[in-house]
Amino acid sequence: MNASNFVEGVDFTLYLILGIAVFFLIGITFTMIYFLIRFSKKRSPVATNIEGHLGLEILWTVIPTILVVIMFYYGWTGYKPMLTAPEGAMEIEATGQMWKWSFKYPDGKVSDSLVLPLDKPVKLNLKSPDVLHSLYIPAFRLKHDVVPGGNNSMWFIPQKHGSYDILCAEYCGQLHSYMLSTVSVVGEDEYAAWLKSSPDLSNEHPGLTLLKKNACISCHTTDGTRLVGPSFKGLMGRQENVLIDGNEQTITVDRDFITQSITEPNAAITVSYQSNLMTPYKDILSEEDINKIIDYIQTLK
Amino acid sequence: MTAIATQQINYLNVKKGIWSWIFTLDHKRIGLLYLYSISTFFFVGVILGVLMRLELFNPGRDIMEAKTYNQVFTLHGVIMIFLFIIPSIPASFGNFFLPIMLGTDDVSLPRLNLLSWWLYVIGALFALSTLVFGGGPADTGWTFYAPYSVKTGTNVSMSVMAAFVLGFSSILTGLNFIVTIHRLRTPGMTFNKMPLFAWALYATSWIQVLATPIIGITLLMIVVERVFGIGLFDPSMGGDPILYQHLFWIYSHPAVYIMALPAMGVVSEIIPTFSQRTIFGYKPIAYSSMAIAFVGYFVWGHHMFTSGMSGSAAIIFSILTFLVAIPTAIKVFNWLATLYKGSIDIKVPLLFALAFIFNFLIGGLTGLVVGALAVDVHVHDTYFVVGHFHYVMFGGTGFAFFGALHYWFPKIWGKMYNMTRAYVAFGLLFIGFNILYFPMLILGVMGMPRRYYDYLPQFHTLNQISTIGSWILVVGLLLMIYNLIEGYRKGPKAAGNPWHGITLEWQTDSPPPLHNFDKMPELPEGGPYNYPNAKSE
């Protein structure tokens, strides 16, 4: 059984075209080499001017035309079913943002990897709050661009138990190649159990959980390394040069400043970092969440 | 006395000094200015490419950080596309040989010709200035896709302005060639008696003139959006990122034929000369160039099959894409038939032309794979695409460029290079090239996305093989350049017609005199490739 319902159509077309391609590549190359030997200056001291041959021209126009129409046809029949998801497919909201995937299930469960029941059609509604991404599952032979402001979707039926890579195929900035996740295809019971379970977070600071869940740590590290945003380590109480309305000022980072940086990140940008890169979290995080995050940042000395 | 004097004065020694070069109106000197600047940037692009391959030798960090890698592949793309391959054959060999092959003394508009080289230099300086000014070279990829190109802190505006200025250079060269071909053909040379290189340049020029303005305005829109915050492409400001992709590819797909058609023109010259017989199917080859140029306008959507375009748009773009394969196939079969019953002299220019056919076949046939809708969904934006377009552009156009260099070398400089060394360099280039790029096709089918700084363990071996290929390729390049420079400095004097060609450039001295011909060139009886020594059918 193939990993998804589209593998057959894609692979058949791929091998059909590759077969024709290899045939022509080998045929033309060998003819070329044969002519080079047979009609070399030594064996063929006098050339013959042959200006053309109408029959041959027709032949090598018509045959490629027929072949490309066949290739187009199979490409189309493999592609057509990808366009429309069947009624009743399970809808999951898949969000790609710099540089993390997250998946929101119908019952509200949010996970950074996909777990899916075998043989059930799934429709992923693709969202991005920042730039273009592309959700790519090579084993399923499927990808679709995630366009900010758009409403693209993709669907498939997982047909084989296993764990498969999810990659980002559309270049999205610094950590594009680290925007990885997995899809695990499991039995019905295992799926139901997974859906009910919640990860054991008793030992994790709730602020860190929020930072992970909202993809904050894709850009702001907790260990002092510089990515596209300032690190959280030692942030509280630090003196920073920031740009406010184009004027450079020195401020001391406190609770109010961090709150503002989360809700309206472009109001004050630390010098040497880029504005307009971060999504405002005003409507995404509650005041309570923000306080938990700040509590956690305070612990990163 | 006078006879000897005119023989010795040629376009190279008629005047001396840097000013006689950078303000020259002679198409041959402008062609060489282009050749030297283009080759320089080609080597800069090669160095960047080699650095990328070194970084990808192992997973994780090898020699540079992720951001640097992203800037390196962007600069590699911008330099190779805008500073090397688009101007490559037309601006250098086209400038040098089009007027000579038409039997005339210059292009129609020599001052415009000089201006276009100056614009090229200014555009190149813009591109290089990003190394020093602003937030560093762009890290967007050469496609500058919005909204990332609107948001990133690197110096996208300057990179985009560079491409904008280079676009003007390209338009003016195209315009000049169209006028030259219409107005300055030698008496008796009808369109159907033009050399096929001229036909290829004619088709190319129309694309340059008609398609380039679209990329110009699109790139300006990026600058307007970045500088004035007008939301054209960024959805957070009310823009549409898909609109950018359409506008970008409306130029950039036809641009692929700006890159490929002149190379096909070169191959159509080299093969008859080394077969010593007429080209098979002159008209099909000539007109298929025009067909490719025409159909090439209507296929841009195949870059966007996974962007969420409608099913009907996808069908139309896919079938039109497949149609481009037909005129391309016609050319390949006619070249092949031109070897039949020839009297073939296997010299290095011919080997480059045949390597073009082999590499371009792989490039074209893998193009069919990505043209098929279902398969494109799988391999789009993977290393399969990277392999595919390097086979077309480097394996195809790059090899044709090297072929042209070896073919016309004795005519341009009046000297000959060492043929044995040239064979060895060719062998290294051909083998290195295929070891470098073939694994990429497999990596793509396995699912490795492009523009990847780091990769999963299953992609390790093929990446290592590819990197090793890049070393062989570089050795081949260095040997080739060494051999050509040695040939220029110390090589034996070349005859006026070392390959026994019959197109008009072989009727004049090597190097040609300032005004190309001391006496009116004579058109061969019965067509541009009608070799008088060959039997008729």
C-alpha cells in the first residue's frame, strides 16, 4: 500500500516520463556517437549536402506532439483529484510561520506535529501570519504553498502506518531548512488516545510552554544566541538602544517594555534588528499569558 | 607596401590605451568588453557556487552561518542570471559576430551599443555595492518573492535596482540587434539566407525588448513597497503575494529563452562547420526559434502550480509548457541529422556543441517531468528543479558559451590554443558537470527542498558526491582558462579560416580589420551552409 492516495498517480506519471526521457536520451546519444565514428573525416572524406527531408520533419514533429499530449494527460489525471477534498474530510488548520509548523485539530487541540488516523481523508487549511511557506510531505508526493492572507488548502488520505517528514519547500528566511515536523499515521485507537492526551508539562515553566506554542523561540533564543530577534537571555533590566518613531533612545527593559514589544512590536525596535518582521500578538495572547511569559523571561539571567 | 600594412592593422591594434576601449564604438571591441566583464562575473558566481557546495558537504554548519548561506545563494543567482547568462552569448559573441556574419561593418546604433555596456557596468556596481552598503546582500533568492523581500532587513532595494538597470542594458542590446538585422544585411542576404546564429539572436532580441520592461516595473514595485510602505504584494498591507509571482514570471520565464536560444544558435553554427556539410532543415531550425520565443510567453504559470492557482489555469499552463518541447525536439533532431553523411572533424568546439545537446536533452526532458502537473506537485521547489535548470543553463548555455569561445577564439584574437589541453579541459568539465548536477535530480525526487542550508541525514551521500563533482568542474574551468590565456599570449598565429567554415566571418582576416571586411564578402551559392566541396544529394 502507498503512503498516500496520490502516490500512485504521481509516481506513474514520473516513471512514464522518465522512461520516455531515458529512451530518447540513450537513442539520441548513441546515434550521435555512431555518426561521429561512421562519418568521421577519415571514413567519410567527402560530405554530402542534404538540405532536409519533409517526411522526417513531419515525423519528428508529430511523434513528440503525441508523446507530450500523453504526458500532459497523465499529469493532469494525477493532479485533478488533488484539487477537491471529499465531503466529510477531517479539517485541520495548519499554520506555517517563521520557522515552525503547528496544527490545530477540530476539537481545539494544538500540536506541532501531525498525528492522523489511517485511511481517513484529511484536509489541511493552510495559514501563514508572515511570509510564504510550502507544506511538503515527500512520502505523500504532496506539497502546497502557504500564502499569507490566502485560503489555500490541501487534502490526502494517509494509507500506511509510519512517521513521515514534513518540510518547508518555499524559502522563508534564515531558518527555512529547520522548519521541520512529522506526520505520524496511526490506528484509530491510538489516534483517539493521542487526541485526549496532553503532553506532560508539569516540569515546564508555563511561560516557556507559551513561547514554544507561539513560535517565539524560532526567532528569540533562550541561550543568548542571536537570530533575527534579540535573545531572551538577560533581557530583563538590560539597557537597549531602540528606535522609537525613527529616534534612537536608550531604555531599560522592564515589564512594560516587553509587554509593548509583544503586543506592538514595531513601536520600538532594538537597533540593528529589522522592523515589520514580527507579527503583533495583541489579539493572540491574553494579559495573563504575557505575564507568564515575562515571569519566565525573568528567570533567564 | 599598402597591402602588407592593411593586413597588419586590425581592430585590436588600431588604437591603444584604456580610453580607446571603454569609449569605443566598434562592435567587436564592445563585444570583448562584454566578454571580459561577463567572464569575470561568471567566475565570481562560480566561487559562490563552490562555497555553497562546500557548506552542503555535511549536514549542519561547515563553513558559514545560515544567513550568510542565504545571501550567498541569492548573490550566486543574481550574478549568474543577470550578469552572466542573460547577456552571455548575445552581448559578447552576438555583438562581435552578428555584423560580421551579416556582412556589414557595425551594428545599426553603435553609440547605443556602448551605452548598453555602460549600463551593464553600472548595474553590476549596484549589485556589488550591496556587499558594503545597507544590510548586506539580499537573502531572498534571485526571485525576490514577496512578502519576504518586503520584510527582510538585507539590502533588497539595491539588488533589485541592479536588476532594473541591467534590464535596460538588455533591452537596448535587443533593440540594436533587431534594427541591425532588418537594415544592415549585405545585399543578397534575405532573411532565409541569414546564418542561424543571426536567426537565434533575432528571436532572442524580440523577447528582450518585449518582456524585460515587465520585470523592470515589477522590481520597481518592490522598491516602492519597501521604501514608501505602499502595500502592493504584502498582505499585511493589503497587497497580493501571488500577483508578484505572476508579474515576476511573465518576464522570467521568457528570459529562460533569452538564455537558451542564442546557445542553440551557436550550436547551429558549429555543427555544419565541423561536419563540412549543409545544415539539415534550415527553415525548421530558424522558424522553431521564433516558435519557442512566441510560445515561451505563455507558459509562466508553470512556476506556480502549487501556489493555489485554479485547475483550469493549471491545465492551460501545463499544456502550453509541453508545446515548447516540440520546436526544441525539432532542433535536436535536425542537428543530429546534420552529422549524417558529414565529413566530421572532431575538434573541441564540436565536442562542446554535442555536450550541449546531451546536457540540454537532460535539461529539457526533466523539464517535461516538472511540466506534468501531478509530478510538479511533488518535485516543485526541490533539488530536482535546481538540477533541471542547471542542466539547461549551465550544461546547455554554459557549454555553448565555452563552445563559442573555442570556435571563434582564432577569429577574435588571431591565435590558436593548445588542442590537447582543450580536450582534457573539456573532459573534466563534462564529467565534473554531470557528477555535480545529476545527484541533485535524485535528491529532488527523494524530497530535498531547494534553498536548504541544512538537510536531513538521508540526503548526505548524494550531497557529498555533488560537492566532489564541483571540484572536478573547477579544475576543468581553470585548465580551460589557462589554456585560452596561454593561447592568446603564446599561441601560434591562426589562419583566417582554421575550421574551413563558410559563413561570412571566415572570409575576413583573423583578427578582423577595423571595418570587418577589406573587400565585399561573397555569399555562398545556394544558402549559408552550402559547402562547395560536399557532394550534392
